Amino acid sequence: MLGPMSPSPLPDEAASHRDGYARRVGLFSGVMLVIGGIIGSGIFLNPAIVAQRVHTPALTLAVWLLGGGVALIGAFIYGELGQRIPKAGGSYVYLRDAFGPLPAFLNAWGLMLMIATGAIAAVAVTFANYTLALTGLGPGFRFPLAVGAILLLSGVNYFGVRSGALTQNIFTVLKLLALAVLVGAGLLLDSAPPAAVEAVAAPEAPDSLVLALGAALVPVLFSYGGWQQTNFVAEEMVDPERNLPRALLLGVIGVVTVYLLANLTYLRTLGAVGLAGSSAPAADALGQLIGPAGRTFITLGVALSTFGFLNLVILVSPRVYQAMAADGLFFPWMARLHPRYRTPSNAILFQAAWAILLTGTGTYGELLDYVVFADWLIFGATAATLFVYRARERQGLVPRAAYRVPGYPITPLLFIAAALYVILGSTASNPLNALKGTLLFGAGVPVFLFWRRRTRSRMPMPSTTAID
């Protein structure tokens, strides 16, 4: 006798691939993913903006230290969440389990539509621009170089997470070496005394210290963003319950150290006024120290750094789209893993096609204007899931996490407050961009409802009577 049939929670072809990832990312690769996901071109450019807003060397370093503290709290939060649920998709999984499928879908929708793909397009063009500067090629090569980089790295990551992680390791080490040369030259070689530069216009503290620090914190937090992307590949890490939190903490601490040393180099070499007036601080600092060869070296360093960051985004983001499709909220073929390489191959191809389209149309620049708003909205919402898990833990609904955020609940609340500050600051500085970002998220609601209805219509109806 057959009893009542139970409805399947997922489409069949999606469900068969839900646990098919291969664990091939070790601790070292995890640390390189964290560092590579944070260090892009920001540290080579954004220190000038910070110096313009706070003026003095002490305040400049203080803002970078404060931003590092926020990033470290973020690493603690994502470390506990990753240890609790070491599944592919990161924030998507935490939001889905804590707040339901709609917030999770909008997270993945935003990532796919503008955050990740817009970043891929923009960073590919940035890489192409620096490559043109190095090679002397004409501007007609910009688009082919950008598209070629997207296709090459998409291919590398199509053929396995191991090849993608190895590529990430190589380029993260190279960018760290470039920054080590910059820092080493700045701290060890003779440079123009800051006093000689500051004599032109002695820096004074801003009139409103709180407002100045807040304004300077926005580009700093933008430069520190990216640690969360390692959680997207949690299911492919070796012993993720132990290695993911370790990778997050080691990676963020390493980046904070590098950023502080780089800013100390800029201030020692250029002074606060010189840094504030520079359009390319790293090139100006190393150029002053070792001449034209220094500028060429930094141009190469930025090209390598952007290429490595491009690989990171291409590697991790398709895991989110795959998780969304596996839940029946997007095309089922996006949920498939390659039978041999165990990668979300279709999601990688889809991402590459959309990013190339954005590159060709030039619309990636507009999308990137919304990224800070969208990113920190997701960061704040993800941090809030920690309170849900802790409440369930107290009720005995989930096991106690072995790794725990220190200073809970104060530290997560501080992180959420920082996220709200960035969101409000972004909205105040450009309300139109915030509105457009909100509309892009809102456009995902009818898409979610469509896939939700379609998934439910494909579920077999439970039988109400037993059949002999």
C-alpha cells in the first residue's frame, strides 16, 4: 500500500546538483580569496579622496584604521555564519534561511544584474586601460582586451575551482609583491620630508570632525569591501567549519596591515597636502622615490591587481546564481554543475555573456554608481541574520556554533550601524542613484513571484487517499 505523496521542494533537475561541489579550496587559497576580493584598485587611488576630506596625516590613518575595524567585525560575522552553514551561495543562503526566499532572491538578483556583472565589466575595462598604458596600444584595443580578459578567466573557472583558485593565488601574491615594493621603497628609501610639502599649505583639521570622518569613511569602506565573497565558495573549501573563519580573519588582518603601511608610505612621501592633490598616489609616490620606472612598475601592479580581482568575482559569483536556480527561482539549467569539473558552468557562461553585454553597451558605469548602496544594504541585512540564528540557538532549534562573534551583540550592531551610515550617505550624496538601485531591486519582485508560482506548479500534488 502506498501512502500520501510528499511534494518535492525543488525541481528535479535542480535538486540533483545541490550537493555536487568538490572540496578543493584549502586554507591558503581561502586567505588569498579574501585578500584578492578586497584589494583591487582602491588602495592605489582612494587614499587621495580620504586625505582631501580629513586633511591631516593622523586623521587619514585613523580613518583607514576605523574602516579596518569595521571590516574585521564583518569578517567575524561572516565567519560565524559560514561556520554555521558552510554552503555555496554565502549571503543568499543566510538570508533565505533567516528571512525567507524573497530577500535571498533579491540579493542574488542584484548580484547578477548589477553588482557582480557590473563590477566585472568595469574592472575588465580598467585592466584594459592599464594594459594600454603599458603597451602603448591604441584605444581601439580597449574593448577586445576587456572582453578577452572576461572570456579567458571565465574559461579558467569553467574548468574547475582548483584552476580558478590557483590563478587567484598567483595574482594575489603578485599584487602583494607590488604593494610590498611600494611600502618598502617608501619606508626605507630617502624621500622628500613631509614638512617641505606641507609648508606650501599646512594641513588643518576639518571644521566638523564627525562629518569629515564620516565622509572619508565611505571610500575607505568601499576599499575594504569584498571579504564576504569567500563565503560564496564555502561548500568547496576543505573543512570549511574551521578554515572559512580562519581565512576571513587572516585575510582581513593582512589587508588592514597592508592598507595602513601603504597610507603611511603615501604620507611620508607626499605629505597630507600632496596626497590630497594627487590623482594617482601610488604612481606619484613611487615615481618620486625611484623615478619613471616607479610609475611603470605601479601601472603594472594595478593591472595585475585588477586582473586578480576580476578573476575573483568571476570565480565566486556564479555559486550564488546556481543556489538561486537550485531553489527553483531561476532557469533550471543554471542549477546544473558540470559533470566533470563540478563547477556551475552554465552560470559562469551566463555571467560572462551578460558582463560582455554591459561592457559593449557601456552601461556598467551607471550600474556601478548603485553598487555601494546595494552592497552595504546586503551587508547589513546579512549581519542581521546572526540575531535570528542566535535566537534559534537559544531555543534549541539549531546547534551551538563553535566559532562565535566576539562582543556580541554590540559588534554586529556596530557593523549594521556602519552599513546604515553608508546607505544613508550614499542616498544623501546621490538620491537618484539610490532610487535607481532601489528600482532595480524592486524589479526583481515580479520575477521572483513568476518563478515562485512556476516552481509550485511543477510540484506533484499530494494524494489525499491511500492507493493499494
